[in-house]
Amino acid sequence: MNFVKLELKFHRLCFAVMFCFVGFATLTANEKGPDTLKAYIGPYLGYNLNLHFANFRQVHTECSSCNPVDYGTSLGSGFAFGGLFEYILYKDGKRTPMSIGVRLGYSDVSALFSTEEFIGNTVPPPPNDTRTEPAYSNHILDVNIQQINFAPYLAYYLTDALVGNVGLNFGYMMVGNHDQREELDRPGYATFLLEGGRVRNVFNGYDIENPNPLQFGILLGIGYEFPIFKYSKIMPELQYNFNFNKVSDKDWRTNSLRLGAAVKFALTKPEFIEPEIFYQRDTSIEYKRGITAPEIVLINTRREMRGIDTLIIESYVKYLPKVTDVSADLSYYAMVDGQKIANPTVVIEEFETTEYFPFLPIVYFRDGVADLGGTKQRQLTKEQLDNFDYRRAGNHDVFSLYYDMLNILAQRMHELPNTRINMTGYSSGVNEDAKNRDIARQRANAVKDYIVNLGINANRITVNPPGEVTRHSPTSPSYNDVIEESQRVHIFTADLDLVMPIVISDLEKTATPPEVVFEINANSEEGIKNYNLTLTQQTRLREFSNTANVEHLTTSETWKVLEQPIPMLEAPVNAVLTVTDNANQTNNASQNVTIKHVTVSQKKSFDSMDITIERYALCLFEFDRATSTPLHRKVLAETRNSIKPNSKLFISGYADRTGETQHNIDLARRRMDVVNEAINPGNRINAELNAVGNTVLIYDNNSPEGRAFSRTVRIEIHTPTK
């Protein structure tokens, strides 16, 4: 019988067994579980009956003395085990008879081949040595194949308990080897001439030649579920796996019939809970004139969802007869040049401002980190850079601009295609940095790669050898700051236009007067309990509340006009005072504050005098240095052109937190003098100079970039214009 016929008979046997299994399960169906089931999970275990369909003559080429023989179909057995996950399908909230699942497990699909061969005649021992007998040997091939199997499948409930499934089976051959030998079968007295025994051509542990490690086939199965405890099942099952591809480059395929069982533990959905309605009734007490008995009035009803439940909130007011009066009085004033001005008009005026932010060409890294993820630099794609605009609203502070420094640099290099940059990486040489001797170069390459990914030609960027850092004693107060600032990449360029300050133009508002003081006076024989002052202009601008326990209340609240939100309309701000006494009686008082807006466009249309404000924080000095650089001189030369004869000039020098206070004040003064001499030679404009040092830290000095930005001189130019 050839192996094709044997394979066909094996398939018919498998389907016959499945048919009997289906018939039995149909007669004994049980419940499949409630609609709250979500999925099943559990293990499976089975016994494989393996059928190898083969048609080859020699399994490996190492055996030069082996006679090629025909290997045909063979059987084998082994175990299979693993885990399953099965998700139940629902439609319109109802469970369907279908589910999808996946199995992952281990399977033994080994087999034993045996082929008999006539190898010649032999002479029996005396006294029968007058005749010859035929000799036969068995060629035995013991194949060991172990697979990891992954099988997605679709399951269908033919009845409440009978489950059929069909799916795909992917097997990865973890072990594929064989043992081979030739054994004398008969006659029993014969031995091999050269070997002197009944066994020869023994080859053990040989790998299958030219294997196909990935096996692919179709999986058919049938199972029957028995309940074991709430919603969980044990399922005896019969499965047949038919492989499409060959074990190796020879005509050799494996199929298997598996008899086993799976345990399916149920995962349930939350059970339906009937929603409920709850009531909350709140009652406040107020005093009312003209009544002699209490009155209760429903004033508001609203619904709120609390999970699946509904809360109905009813608000009532219980009115009591008013016994005494509460008086309330509200007035307002402003202090102008030391004088108290009653009922002032608040003027909010716009000014054009231009602010110059320094460009800090340094990327600071975290300790031991060499990729840009260890920095604060914001990373964009090339497509995002095409739409990037650092001048956008909300990005007008030095740190936000610094965190886009690499993006701004790449954008400028696109605009100036003939420019070049070079960069040097540094390492602190201590802590985590010390564990990577190449971290300085890696940091510089990370910065270069990012800029190249933004569309800049790599030939325009040079990475210098790692730089040397200044060593400080661990006992120095600035030791940790120095360590942080050593973990960096410094970008250099001879094309100063790449690192020029960032210019942002905006509108700035001032308020005259900047503050309005509201005076509050209230009286009640019951004693004042609390007060509330609300300022509104279409929307609520501010609210002041406080408690008291006095009969006569005199206090004040200060409104800072330019604190957000500010009045946006040229309409009165309505101030309403509500005073409540200890008998819960209330009284109100109100005032309207006149608001006037003077915009830049209005001033231009009326050819009015205005002031243009320009702010510069241009020069970032090296640590403990006050010397100017070529970039400083280029920037300050352009700044000098902005100073007019009628301008007012304000210059302030700063330092970071490192060092003694007096030393930093002197350092700030030297920096300030360098800047003043460059933009205002001979002090032709009587500049207002202020050496601040580190008595005021203009930026957060807990970060290296904050300290770098603090080593600066700020310039402010006020120029009257029409």
C-alpha cells in the first residue's frame, strides 16, 4: 500500500471518530453559561497519534556505506500541552454561538520508521551448512521532532456543550533530529560479517538535513464541555492537524490526531445592576420682610449622574421673618503719587514691545545619558519642522525658546544654506558618566544625528574630539553645579547669524492706576458673619471673600488690574458687595468702575505720542567671566542702533548663584560696564545702571540652563514715538 492510500485511510478514520464524538455530545448537551461570560482561559493536555507520510530513500548524506532504502508511512506518538484563551462573541448584547481563540503550546510529533531489506543469502551453522538461507535486515529511523505551536481558531457551539473549531496551526521546530541503525531481522543466528554483530550503520543524534523549521497547516477539532464549577468547564476534545508543507526538502509531511482535554476557566462580565434614583434636599435660610411665619420655597432642581444612578438635588429656601437690618456700603479709590483719588477711571494702555532672547547653543544631558531623550530639548520630525514657528503665541519665555534651540538652529541652517557648525561633547567624568568613556563623543553624535534628520546635510556639521572639563574639589559648594554643566554638547560656529538672539515682538499693557482699593463698611446688631465682593465685566474677573464676627465691619480689598483675567471691554466693571450677618440676613451694595482702553491702533490713528519698549538679554557670559566675544560685539553693535537721543536706557547686570554675594555684584558690574561701553560709549545717554549680581536670581538656578541664562546683562530701551 503506498503512502497516499494510507494517508487517505488515516483521514477517514479521524473523521469517523469525530462523527461518533459529535453524535454522543449531541445527545448529552448541557447549558453553555449565562450571557455574562466574557472569555475563557486555561490549560490543555493531549496525546498525539502522529502519522508521517514519507517517500524518500535516504535521510542524510553522512552515511556513505548505507544502502538507500524506501522510507514510507510511519506512526508515532507523543504528548502535547499548553494554554488557551477564548473570547466569546456578542451581538447587540446577546451571546452568539461563536468565539475566537488562540492556543500556544508544546507538541511532540515524533515517529519511528522501519523498512525491511533483503541483504543476501547466508549459510547456517553445522550440521545445516549444506544449504543457504535468505537474510533480511530492518532499516530503523527514529525521528524526534518537538514543536512550539501557535494556533488561532474559530469555535462554534453546535449545541450548548458541543463545540467545533477550525483554525490554523503554526509550528516552529525546536528539536529536529533522528537516530538511524540497521538491524538483522532474520535468520536469528546471522551476524554482519564486518561488524561481528547484528547491528550496523548506527548514527545517533543527527539533525534533519535542510529542515523547514516553520510548519503550517489547518486544524479541525471537536469537543464537549462538562461543567466543573460555576461557569467553568472541562472539555474532552479530539483534534486533527493537517500540515501543508514538508518537514524538510524531502517528500515528508506530518499529520497528527490528538485526544486530550482542556480546562476552561470563565472570565465574566460585571452583572447588570439596576440603576437607582436618590434625592438630596438642601435648604438654606434667609430672612424676609413682610412675613409673620416661616415659608419654604423650592427654587431649583437639577439631576446628576453618579455612575449608573441618578441623584436629584432639590434646593429650598426657608424664609424667616426679618427682625433687624444689615447695612452695607461700598466705595473705591486709588493711590496716585501718594494721594488718595476717589472713583478713579482705570486706563489700560497698550505699548509695542520688542524682546530679544539670548540663543544658548548648549545641550545639557542627564548623568550617564547620551541620547536626546536625556535632555529637555523638544524633538520634531522633518515634517513638523516645516510648520514650526518659534514666534507663536505662548512661546515667549527664555526656557520655552531654549527647549526648541535645536529646532531653531536647524530652521536657521535651512534659511542660510552656506553656514556650518561644529560641536564638542563633554563628560563630567564622575558618577554614571564615568562608566562610559565614550559618552562625550556619543552625545555630540546624538545632537548631530538629530539635526541631520531635520534635513541638514551631514557635511555641514563637524564633531570635534571630546572636550576637557575643569575639575573641582567635591568639597566645593558649586561641585554639583559644575558636574551638571559638564554633561553637555557645546555648538560652535563662525557664522554668527546662526546664533543671534531670538526676536519676539508683542504688545504689553499697563494700567493707570495699577491698583484699585475697595472700602467695605457694614453694620448689624446680630454681628457681621461674612462678606463677598465680586467684580464682573460680562464674566467674573475677581472674587474676594472673608469672615468676620463684629457688629461694625470696616475693611478693604485691593484689585490688581493687570492680574488675569483683566477687563477686555471699554465698559464699567460692576463691583457687588454682599454682606451676611449671624442671623443669615443679607444686604448688598454696588459700584461701577469706569474702564478706558487705549490701544496702539488708536494712538496711531490719532497721531498720539507713544513709547516703544525694547528689551534685550543678549549677552550670556562664561562662568565667572566679564569679557565680550565676537558674538557679543556683533549683537551690541546692532543694539546701539536702536538707541535714539530721546531714549531712556536701563542696564542691569546679573550672575548665577555660585560664589560670594559681593564677588558676584562686582562681576555683574564689570559685565554691565562692558555692555554699556559697547552700546553707549562715553555714557552719552545717561543710563540707569544696576549691578544686581546674585542678590536676585532672575531664573531658576536649579537647572544648568537657568544658571547659564543668569550670567547676563539686561538692557531696556524706552523710546518715545508717534
